[in-house]
Amino acid sequence: MKQYEAVIETLDKLGGVATLGELNREVFKISDCEWKTKTPFASIRRIVQQTKGIYKIKPGLYGLEKYRKQIEDRGIIVETEKNKDSNDVIMFNHTCLLYTSPSPRDS
């Protein structure tokens, strides 16, 4: 399996949307793919930025085009210059912050 295919498969397993950190953790669990590069995280970042079928929702958050409608139905909206100050994007960013912030139990 090629590296870009492993990234797409990982995104698919993660519900069509994932952070770069989630991809970095999960993609190496696919045993069919060899990462012979000295900089695999940079390769993953390049793959999500340049592969057709993957789109950037916001910095560090990527989705599969085939799930774009379902992702948007879940309230995950692509951030653009036009809408970055809209209530929907602000609420989504707030939700992401709450989701990714460490819990006091994690200390």
C-alpha cells in the first residue's frame, strides 16, 4: 500500500475527519504500508495538503471529500477568510477547543 493510500484509509477509519495529530498516531497501525522516510510526519502533512480527495477544514484538521456533506451536517465547517468571524465557525472553534483541551483528570 502506498503512503497516501494509508493516510486516506486512516481518515476513513476515523470517520472521514481527523486532526494531523490523530493521523500521525493512527496511520502507522496499518501494517501494509512501509514508511522508509526519515521524516514520516512531514510526509503525512504533505499528503494531506496535496492529495486530491482530502481537504483542509482548518489548520491541522482535514477531511475526506467523499464525506464532506456528512461532515458539514455534523457542524464541522470549512474555515475561510469570509466566514472566519461567523457565529457557526466561532462555535465550532470553541467546541474543538473544549474537545481537545486536557481534562484535569489527565494530569
